[in-house]
Amino acid sequence: MSHPVAAASGKLPFVVWVLAAGTFLMGTTEFVIAGILPDIAPDLGATVSHAGLLITAFAIGMIVGGPTMALATLRLPQRLTLVLALAVFAAGHVVAALSSSFTVVLAARFVTALATGAFWAVGFVIATTAAGPANATRAVSVMMGGLTLANVVGVPAGSLAGHVTGWRGLFWTLAALAALAAAIIGRFIPRIEQRAQGSVRSEMRALGQGRLWLALAAAVLIMGGVLATYTYITPLLTDRAGIPAGAVPLVLVAFGAGALGGTAIGGRFGDRRPMATTLPAAAATALVLLALIPLSTTPAAAVVLVFLMALTGFTINPVVTALAVRFAGDAPTLTSALTTSAYNTGIAAGSALAGQALASSLGVTGPALVGAIFAGLTLLPLITLATVKRGTTRIVVQGAADAQIPTPRETAVATQARS
């Protein structure tokens, strides 16, 4: 499925851009709920804190779906896997849009997340194979760019659409876009059987590297800290900062811009000095989240702190992701899925605890306190990593033996360039 002409000219195949669009769509679905929780909760007879479980359920589905689907779809036709994943994704949104039961909507979100995990597991393989070894990193970066743009554009636009048309209208739109993506992918991706790259036993054996789990722990904690606060950012902005509900999507744009900038900073400085980049960023994230508690009564301060929360928190992501894959040695495929699971483990734990804090006497400042604790705890695995001698592990990449894992800088810079 490689395209020699595209590889020679430096242009990426069209299928890569289609897959990036699918990543954009699924990333929007995961995080857009944060902006419309106050609309969904009363319609389903739930409190805002209880409705936050819709984000937790999706995160849990991704935790299970990433590594499970990475292994389960090894021998399925690639095109069939992607089309089925998008079909299930669309069906999940239709079921949710038609239901008035919180339990049904919660189950639909979980199933939708499983489909998202399948799409990610197969999509990265297809993108790198179609682009060829010379353009594999660029192809992955473009797909990652789809997720970044989901935070910058998709989530604010989806939140605005949810306020205008209602959350059910937004879900119908997402279902229609998923069906369209399935049709396009069915048209442009060749019918090629996917074959297992190595054995499951060798992949599992390579996961015994201790530094890998330290990097994954850092991913869990930093994402848990940022998303614990982000999940319930709408009630904080409206009830405490006094920002109108219609202006919340603009604040989400600031969050997305911060995430984009943080990814670029991590990529720029994290390749040569990973610990010098991540340790200050984790400490800064904890301080920003703590500052959000007393200073969020002022709209301007709240917006600036939301931007800084994303800027500092997302600086860590490209660094720990690249470190995790490098530490995994010859298990890059499963590790990539585990990295996604790690981030979603943080989202699930952070949002669940933040929901409890929101319902407590802490009120709308509770999630920020939970987030600050998570971000502070991120320092523990990072400090431990800093005391361990760095290796120069090399891995086997799809289609290219003995290729070194891209540095955080290469990944993030390519992401920004192609976004």
C-alpha cells in the first residue's frame, strides 16, 4: 500500500489526510462534552458532576480499546476494520441522540470509545505504510495534528454548535460525519490484509522495561491533572468567573491554543533535555492549577490561567510519549496503544475524582485542586527517571528495520508544520 511517487516527491498520500480527518472527528467527540455538560445534564436528569461520567466512560473505553484493538485487529483487513470502527462510532452517536436515559448514553459513549481505539490502532499502521519509510514520521505527525486541531477548532466549534442546536443536534452531526468518513475510507484505502508484525509474546516480553512504566505513569498523572480541571471548566467559568455560557467556547479556543503551544515547546526542547523540560513544566502546571482556585473570580485571570494550564501541561506530552516508545525497545506497536491508554487512564481517574470534588463542599474549585495534586504527583516518576541513566534504545519501525524513534522535537515540529 505504499506510494512510491508520493514518497519520492515528498507529498503524503491522500489516505493520510483522510485518516487525520478521522482523528480530528474522534478527538472532538472525546473532549467536546466538557463544553456542553450543563446542557446534557438536565436533559438526562443528572447533575453536572454526575454527567462528567460521560467523559470518564469514554476514557475507560479508550483505555481498554487501545491495546485490545491493537492486538485483536492484527489479522483483519485494514479497510474493513476502519470502516467498521467508523460505523460503530456513528451508531453510538445515533443511539445517544435518540435516548433520554443517562445509562444508555453512558454505554453508547463507552462503545464509541472502543471504536475509536480500533481506529487509532489500525490508522497509524495504514498511514505509515502508505507514506513509506521516508515519510512515516510526517504521516504520524499529520494524524497527531488532527487530534491537536480537535482541541483548537473542533471542541470550541462543537461546543458552540451544541449550545445552538442542542447536544442531540451535535451528536447527529458527528454521526453523519463519521458515516461520510467511512464511505471515503472505503473508497480510497486498498483492500489489503493486515498481518501481524511480530508475536504477541515478544511484544509483551519487551514491556518489562521499568523506565517505560515511569514514563507512562507521568503521562497518566499530567493528563489526569489537566483534564480533571478541564472536564468541569464550564461551571467554573460561568458560576465563579461570571463568563457568559455563550463565551465559553472562546475560552476553549484559548485552551486549545495553549495545548498547541505546549506541544511545540515540548518538541523544541524535550529532545536534548527531556528532564529539564518536563520537571519545570509539571511544577508550573501544579502552580497554575493552584492559582486558578483564588484567581478564577476574575474573567481575564481565569482565561489566562486556562491557557497556561494547557501550555504547561501539554509541554510534557510529546516528551514522555517519545521516551515511552524508546524505552519499550522492540514493542513499539503495543506501546503506542499503551501510551494512549495511559493518557486516558489519567482522564478517567482525574475526571472521576474531580466530579466528586465538584459535588463536595469545595464546589467549582474542587476540580482545580484535584488537578493540582495530580500535576504535583507527576514530579515523582519524572524525578525517578532523571536519576536513571538514559539509554539509546533503538526500535524496529513499520517497514524500516533498526530505525530510531523520532525525538519529541521532530514529532512536535512536524505536527505543527502540518497542522
